[in-house]
Amino acid sequence: MQSTNKAPLRPNGARFPLLILAAWTVAIWLTRIVNVAQAGDLGFGGTLWRVLVALMFVNLGLATLVWAVSGKFGPRWFVMLATLSVLYWPIRSAQLWADSTQTTGFKLVHTALMLVTIAAVALAVWAVRRARRLPPDASPTSD
């Protein structure tokens, strides 16, 4: 049930930042699935775990994309994507930096992925909050 003191969430005012986050998420996690599929040394359990995590992010990215374009599914999937992204990446980056078997280049690439993801989440959250504050008849591009 929606609170009476807040306007309904309209993705239109936040469409572009949501599209950026959704496209970025889908792209990096589909790449992850390809990389896992090409790694032959992970075993069944290791492969399954990595693919399931990646599929979760791909699905959340796709749901966010659908919400940004059509308004279907509502914001809950975006909230889950944003929350899981800002929880997952710092933990994963810390694990990678603690792993002495990984190269510095690998660690730097994943740190960059983390920073871009968190920046995309921050931009999308800001845009969604801004869109929520707009009066129902205001155009989000009018300022």
C-alpha cells in the first residue's frame, strides 16, 4: 500500500539512469557467465554457484530495464538490484585483493567494475528519488 504523502513512482523521470544501470548490469553479468563457461577448472559446484549469482543479477537488470521502459514490475526489482550491487561488489573486491593468486591487473579491472557499478546505482537512485518528488504534471526535463 502506498503512503498518501508520496507521489507514485514514475520511472519516466529516471528512465535514462535506469537504462544505464540495467544495460551495464546485464552486460557485465552475461560476460561473467561466458567467462565461467570457458573456465574448465571450477567443477560442477563452482560453476553452478557462479552462474546462479550471475543469472540473479542478469534477471534483476532485465526487470529494471522493463520497468524503465514500460513501468511494469514496479521498483522492487530495481531496489533489489541496487542493494545487492552495493553489497556484492565491495565484498567481492576485498576477496580479490586478498587473493594472492590473482594478478594486479585482474584486481584493478574488477575494482573498476565495482566503481562503475556503484556510480551507476548512485545515479539511478538519485534519479528515481528525484522523479518521485516531481509533481504529477511536471516534465522531468523541464529544469
